[in-house]
Amino acid sequence: MDPLGACGRDLAPSGAQLLDVHRIHLVEGAAPPVPPGERTAMDRIWDEAVLANPLLFDGPVAACAAPGRDGPHGLVLTWARTTYRRYGLRRVPGATACVAPLYTDVLQPTPGGRLLMGRMAASTAAPGRWQLPGGAVEPPVDGAPLDLAALRRNAARELAEETGVVHLPAELALWGVALGAYGSAGVLFLAPRRPAALLRERFAALTAAERARGREPELDRIAFVGSRAALARLGGPGADRADCLGPVVARYAAGAGVSPGSRGGG
């Protein structure tokens, strides 16, 4: 989840791409230094966000610094270590130290060809917004690499934490990459099909367990969509925007669930 809002994760009407990617190479770089004036604005925005939602935390995050193509179906993603606070600079006009989110999403299909969507709960930064299960990528620790295997683990963990649906990371196939007009990069994975009834059962068990512990689930509802029209009927914030969900649903429906990334190396 992006604590400071959805804009970095959206595909804007222009300059956005949904790429058929078969392989990804991740390279660590350095985040640009934050000038004093921008740091003051960044800290103010973060403090205001925390006042509005005390559950936010300024944890470590891997930001996307510079995506680039590596042949027709390859992608190089340069990433940098930072914290969620840095994303507040996207709200500062003319800021020079902006970075964009790097995240993973999971396409969880049913045998009938529909995809699971989750609605963000009232306690999150974007209440009522529908999205694929997923979240921000955390930087590795103890010298571990940030590679495609790490992204698969991140995707599997986010899917389990948000929906209660468990897959081994190796079961998730690289499906594509969403590049946002504002620099965000979302690595999309395709999960094995599961019956909708089972997915509802797992989600209900997860939300009941979370509330029994006194915690509010990140998603308050799930639904299944198989077309852009069905997606639009969900409503909620951003339902009529040209974000990543429409292109993803359309491509999945057109391809009958084929995993483009499974055809290439990893």
C-alpha cells in the first residue's frame, strides 16, 4: 500500500504503458538528495498525513528510480532505498527529489475467467478504491538481492495478507509491468486459478481473524470482474479514470489468462 495516496500507482490518461515483459533486471541506485526546502515540505506533508491517519508508518520502501527497456520483452528497473515519507514530494510543485512507487500486484483468476479485486478499507489512505491485491516493495536486508524471486515473495505475501489466499511464490508467473505516467512501476504476477467460493471463504476467514485481534483489515470487500464494464460497475474513487485496472482486465480477458512472462526467462 502507498500511504500517501494512489496517484503514484495509477496509470494516467497519457504517458502510461502496460508492457508485455518476459524478464526483469533490477539494479540498485541512489535516491536523489532532498534539498532543505523540499525536505521541509516533505516533512510537513507527512506529518499532516499521520494526523489524518495515525496508523501510517514511515517504513523502508524500494522506490522506482529509472525504468528502461532491455530488448523487446525485457525491462531494467533501477530502484533506490527510501521511506514512505519521500512520496510526499509528489505533491510539491517543481520538486527535484521525487521518486515513484515500485509495487507488485497479483492477478488472482477464477476458473470462469474473472479477476479478484479488493476494496480498500476506511482506515487506509484511499478508502473505497478498488484495486488488485498487492503492495509496495520493501528493500532487502542482510545483503539479499532485490530480484524477480524477491518480487514474487513480496507479491505472494501481499496476496496472503490482504485476501487470505496462499500461493507459493514459485506458483506466481510474471505477467507484465505497468509503467505509470508519473514514474511508478508495478510488476504484475498471475496466480493459479481458484474457485470464487474458495476465495470468498479465505477472505472471510482472514477478515474475521483480523477483527478478532482488534485490527481492521486492509480490504473491506472483494469482488470478481471479467470485463471493463464489470469493473466500472464497482464504482468507488477513480472508477472512471484510465488507471491500470481497465487495461489489465481487458488484456487478461483477451488473452484467456495466458501468462506472457512465463514464455521467457526470469
